[in-house]
Amino acid sequence: MDHTLDITLTVNGERVNERVEARKTLVDFLREDLALTGSHVGCEHGVCGACTVRVDGAIVRGCLMLAVQCDGAAVVTIEGLSDSGEVADLQAAFEQRNALQCGYCTPGMLTAAQELLKRGAMPSRDEIREHISGNYCRCTGYHAIVDAIEAVAKARAGRP
Amino acid sequence: MKPAPFAYAKARSLDEAVALLGEHEDARLLAGGQSLIATLNMRLSAPSLLIDINGVGGLDGMALKDGMVEIGALTRHAAAERSDVIAQHAPLVARAMPHIGHAAIRNRGTIGGSIAFADPAAELPACLLALGGEVRTHGPKGKRTIKADDFFKGLFETALGPQDVLTAIRVPVAGKDTRAGFAELARRHGDYAIVGLAASARANGKGLSDVRLAFFGVGATPVRTKKAETVLASGDVEGAVAALDLDPPDDVQATGAVKKHLAGVLLRRVAKQLMEAR
């Protein structure tokens, strides 16, 4: 039985071939093998959300998925979301409203928020809070984060 | 922490998964991994082999079969949450779904994994018990069907044999007179409950019959409270609260006494839901 396996996937649109240990989590693979250090490692058991990344269009915990499980998958990290401009308005709103202090949770927070906003419906503040309930922020108390996400939702919907 | 080394194999069929389980005594099945990988990371579990069943066909999706709603083991929580079949025909499961984990967890976690893992504070095992559902398995001797009342044996212990693969769960299709109730108390939305309650009943005139109350977070398994069920069917909510024969142990979240009190709070809330028209 194999302890290391070859995987092929796309990360932020680029094709990647690597040999990985079966036990390596997706977030460690991204950070250590691909030097994509925007995805953060916090609790390593699925509680904090700092490692949130997008796999095949849906957000997942990077610490609760193995790299070998991503063979054939399309992975998008905060680097991809940032470079493509997909979350440019969210990033600006976070900055403007002080929705980050230390910034450790921010990549996961932006990735989670973008999944909610991408659905297109105008979320209520409660829905925003529910959607980011899996992402811990220890600095801001969340109000500014909810404000920023709500502002972008309104702006994208063309509302004042 | 990081997992201890293990080997990885991707099963292409149920028979291959069953055979691999037979060849490797301490192998574990990997479905959504939302509990398993956390325990690997914390080295609470160190299997020699993970058998990934995500590539096995025919294990996901929700459909009506033989008067039951069948939910495939690999169905993701997020898919069940958005499913019209579940919303229409399994309203208790639909009510419970938003409480399970967080968005990123629900995108990945599976229905079968939640039942097979049998966390005593998890929502779905209690729903399965409250609905009088059943579990379908595939093992070396073929298929088996296990009733929910016989499935949860102890702390993280089920009626699954060492080579059994859980393939689906089935719950009765809700009729016009079916009532569902669900409530839980958690420190943070989406976390495991301090105490929770999944309930089903049939409307019988102005009263209720076939009341099934399954509490979670109060013991080693989801727990039915049959005395309280009988009293609640007679319409006496306060009597049912008094009849709760629960003896929850203390845990990191709350003392047993607090849990017992909260169970009564939840029963009052859920009784209200059960008595509302669907």
C-alpha cells in the first residue's frame, strides 16, 4: 500500500504535478510544497476556518482534506481569488472598515464571504453571521467584518 | 499536529472497499473526513490505511424508495440542505441540517459519515432515531438493513461490523399528519450541541401520537425518553418535562444538572413545533 502518491490538479488555474505523502493535508501541501502561504494553519481540526480554500467550486477546510484527495481537483486559494480580482471589492471593504487587525483570519474570512456573495441573493446580517460562523476572528469582534460583507453585498446588488 | 503516517487507497467499488477492510485490520474508511481527519491530525486515531470511498459510484443522492426517503451515504450535507426531496419528504432532516457544522464543513461532510461516526452530540444520529429510520450496509456477507433503534450501541460504537460499509440511510416519508421538531443549544452556531433534541410525531386530532423524542449530547448515544414521549402524546408538556428520565454526565461544556435543565427547555420549544400545523 502506498504512503506517497502522485497527484495532478490545478491550483489557481495552473496545472500542478507533485508527489505527496498520503498524510499531508491540503493546506500543508499548498503552503509547504507550493509556497502558497496565504492559506493559514490555525487549529488543525476544523474549528477555526483560517485554512478555508475553494475546491471544485465549494469552500472546504484545508486541514480536513488530504492533498491526495485533490487529485484531479481545481483548487483556488486566496492568492488566486486576489490575483483574479474576484474579491477586490471585498478586500477594499475590509480595509476601509477595519475588518481586520492581525489579519490571520482574513484569507479564510474573504474566501468564505465570497462563497455567500457569489450566490447573488442579498443576505441578511444574520445570514452573513451564520455563513462566517465557521471562521474565528480573535481581534475584531466580527461587527466590522459583517459590515464589510454587507456593504459589498449591497454594492454588488446595485443598492445604496 | 500532523497525522501519523498511513497508506492511502482509493476504492473503486463497494466490494473492493470491503475486501480492503478485510485485509487490513486497522484500516479506516474515508468519506467526507470532517471528523476522521481531525482525529488523525490530533493523533487520536492512527490507522495504517485509509480507504477512500469517494470514488465509489452510486452512493450519493436522495430519492423515494419503498415509501422511504433514501439518502446515499456519500451525500454531502450541503446537498441535503438544498434538496427539495429532503425539504418535502424528510422535514426533520431539513430542520436539522443548518445546525450541522459550518458552510465549509457541510460542503464536504457526508450523511453516512455522520451516522457511522455516531458522535453522541451530533444531529443526524438523533434524527435517524427520532424518525425510526434504518441503516443500509454492504459487507462480506452482502447487504443488511439495521433499524435505528438497534444501531447506536455505545460511545462512538454502532452495529456496523469491522468490514461493513454504510451505504445509505432510510427514513419514512413524511405524510400530511407528520410533525417534526428540532432544537439545540450550542455555544456557537454550528458547533456540537451542549444538548439537542430531534423529535417526530403524528398529529392525531388536536393531540399527538407516535411521539419519538431523541436527545443528543446527553449520554454515550442519542437517547430516547419513552416516558416523556407518552406524557407528551397526552398533551401535557410540563408533565413530559417532569418525566424526562435523563441522567447526562458532566462534560467540558456543561454539568449534567445544567444539561438536564436545558433538555427541559428544549422539550418545551420542540413541543410547540410539534403542535404547530406543518
